[in-house]
Amino acid sequence: MGMAQQKYSAYDRELLAIYEAVKHFRHMLEEWNIMIFTDHKPLTYAFSQRRDKCSTRQFNHLDFISQFTTDFRHISGKDNLVADALSLVEAIGTSVSPEALAQAEDTDAELASLLKVPTALRLKKIQTPSTDIALHCDTSTDRPRPYVHVTHRRRVCDTLHGPPRNKGDGETHC
């Protein structure tokens, strides 16, 4: 976060965090119905406020987020386990080796399909640091993110967010 952003109001900092998260993970969010949980209750009213009550920056952030969801829900900070996990992201190790990802790419029908059909993903082979392995990565943002084969997604998700918890609504969350 830049110096100017550190001076934002709590509402603007929280909105910026959501915007940056959606922007970073947009390749995973396409075609899914998602909810955004926030411990900042005023954000739950963001999409019902009048346009003239927003700054240009707020409007632009909300406009981008609305391409994926307008469902903001309040959750108390102590109950927001995902936020806790993400705040400790530097402690998370790599859950799947580049070798395993490269091997899975060779027979991945989903990846082959994604490479043929235009999507928001910009998949490109990129050399992984300190190896001779090149992996397909989404380069639609400043930081390339590797494509993860379906057989490894649960492990990567569990590493980042913990094992899935059944919320009693028939869904597992990750």
C-alpha cells in the first residue's frame, strides 16, 4: 500500500483491499456466483448507495467488482478465518512442486481448452525461477500466476485457506 493509500479512510482501505483481491483472483472468479465477506459493515451498503455519494475512485472500484459480484456480507473480524489466513500468507509454503504442475499440464484437457478459446486469462509459458521448468501462467496482471491442474487445486486452496468447512448450506468454501 502506498503512502497516499495509507491515509485513506477505513472504508476506502477496505474497498481497495477487495478491489485488489478481485483483480488478482479474477481468473478464478469468472462464471462463479461469489460473496465477499467483510468485517467493515458500511461496505455491505456500497452497491445500494447513490452514485453521487461515491468518489470517482470508489465508483471505479465498485464498477470493477460488480463484474463479479454485488453480494457483500458482513462477518465479524474474529469469525473471518480467511482474512486471518491471508494476513499470514508469508508463513505459507509451496504446496505443489513446479515439477508436479508441469507434469499435470501435459495431459490437462481443461488447459488445452483454455488455450484454444479466448478468455480473460492470458496464458503464457513462463520459466519458473531457479529451475528449467516452464509453466503456463496467467499474465493478465502484474504478477504471473501459474495455472493449477484440478488434481492440485484442493491442496493449493487448503494451503492458502485451510481445509474446507461445511457451513450447513451444502457448500464447501474455498
